[in-house]
Amino acid sequence: MTHFIQPHFPHITRSVLGTAVIPLISAALIAQANPVFADTFSDTEQNVTQTGAIPKIKKARHLTLHCSKRPDALKRMIENTPWLVDQLNLTISGQCRGPLQINQTHLNISGDAVHGASIVVDQPQDTSAIVIQSAVVTLRNVHIHVPIDVPAMLAKANSSVTLDQVTTNAISSTDTPLEQFTVSESSTLSLTKMSGNNIRVSKSSFADVQQGNQDLTLNVTDTSSAQSSAPNQLTSVQVSGNGYFLADQGTQIQTLMIWSKAAVDINQQSSVGHLMMGGQTYFAAFKNSSITGPYDLWGNVVFELEHATAENWKAVNKPNSIISGNNATVNGIFYPGWSWAGQDGNESGSQPVQ
């Protein structure tokens, strides 16, 4: 995961003291006079506003924004307000107006658990509803509402993003599915309790599909990597362009596609249905994992079973490929050691597992 170094704050001279203190005073006045904002200042911040002392950076700050009263409250807070904090936690409710450009780091946006929250873009646009650049951001329990053909989120330039129970209506106007959430340019993405989403991982980025995800579509490309580290249900996974994917801990993949020098491992009782691979690619199944087929293999591939099972396998004539297994079970027949080399059980002397 990318680590971000927070900026140091040198001695603030008298000539710039007013610039540092004004945001704190303004925020205090807003919190008192406007029901859109609810904030609690620490003793340190109160002393700053009252005595004019040099401000100390607060570790975390919590704000509640009621977008039903002011739709642009979230956008104004994110894009127009400097943060003199290490962590800004926002709880939002109602329909908050987008799009959002987030380039200040360590931001946590959570939807109100009772009233719900959404980030809304009304007009068509060329960019995503939320663009995160060089920032650490968490979105939790929020709906992103966009017009047709507008993606929900793009994270780029060494960002680190966590999505937890985030939903969107983002769809394509064509038969090609819209990639709703994209992480790019050496960024990282963590997914929890997501459902039915289309995710792209590109340009040397990384994604970790954690607990409680289902019906996800993943596209891992451009020397990027991803893993499913819990028993998630994935509708489709495509890996290409020297990409890598690990399906672990009981992950289920309905359709797996491996192209252009990419590699995939499945491990710890994970499973794959339809497997397609070609173009100098690699696939291996380990530790009681399984493939049920069908199988579509093109070009020169490496296909390996290590204490794993393959059903509905048919022998293929691919002399330049490496097809092998150690203690593999294929079509109900156990092949001890490294005796499996692509057989489908029709060879002489084959016996099903008793």
C-alpha cells in the first residue's frame, strides 16, 4: 500500500498567522450560526480562536453536513476549505451536490445511518462524479447518483481509497458495461460489502477485495494486481497486460479471463467456472481449489493443478503449452504425484476416485 508523508509545519511567523487562524475562526462561526454544520472544537482550537496563539494541528475533526438544507455543503467543504487536521471525518445526509474533486488527504465520508446520503451529479460530463488525486479517502454507506455514461469514481496519482457499502446507478448507454469505479496511476483500492459493481484496476495499481462483496466484475490490467482475500462472489474477472490476480480463501469466480502475459492463482478452496486464457498466460489452482469448466485455451499457456480438482476437462493438443498437476483430481480420477499432464480420464487404466 502506498504510504503518504504528511507535510511538516515550520514556525509560523506573525505575517502569516492571520492566514492560519482565519479558517478556524470561520469554521467556528459557521458551526454556531448555520444548522448545516455541526462540529465540536477541541480545547486547543478554542484557545487559538480566543488568544491568537499559533495553531496546533488537531489529529482528527468530525463534522456533520445536512445536504438537505444546503446541497453544496459537501462540495464547499471539500474543495474550498483548507484542513488544519490530520483526519477529517464527515457524516453527510440528504442529496449532496457533485461533482467532487478531492486532492486533500485523509478524508472519511460516511452516509448518515438513519437518513441516508447520496452524492448527485445532474448533468452529463466527461469525468467521473468523484475524482480523487493523491489523497487517502474512505467512502462509506453512500450512494453516487449520476447520468448515463458518467462513471462514479476515479482515483489516481498514488491515491489510497476504501469503498465500504457504496452504491451507484452508473450505467452505459451501449452494450459495453461501464466501469463504475477506476483506480489508476499507482493507486490502491479496498472494497468491502460492495455489490454488482464494475471495477477497473490499471496503470500499476492494486485492489484488495475484502469481506462481503458479491456480483463484482473486475478488470485488472496495465501491470496492475488485485486479490480477493475473503470468500467473495465475483461474476467476472479479466486480467491482462502483465497483470496478476489472486483468488484466495474460498473466492468464487463465475468467469475468469486471462490475456496477454497475465497470471492468476486460486488458493484455499477457491473456485472458477468458465476459464478462458491465451497469449502466454499462466493459471494455477492450489490447496483444494477447483475448476468446473468449460475451458477455452488459446496460444501457449501454463495450466497447473496443485492438490486441486478440475471437472469437465478435455485433453488438448498443445505441445508448446505446460499442462501439469501434482496430486490432481481430474474428471473424478486422482493422479498421484506429478502424473497428470493433461489427461481427461479416457486413457487406458484410468480409475475414478473411490
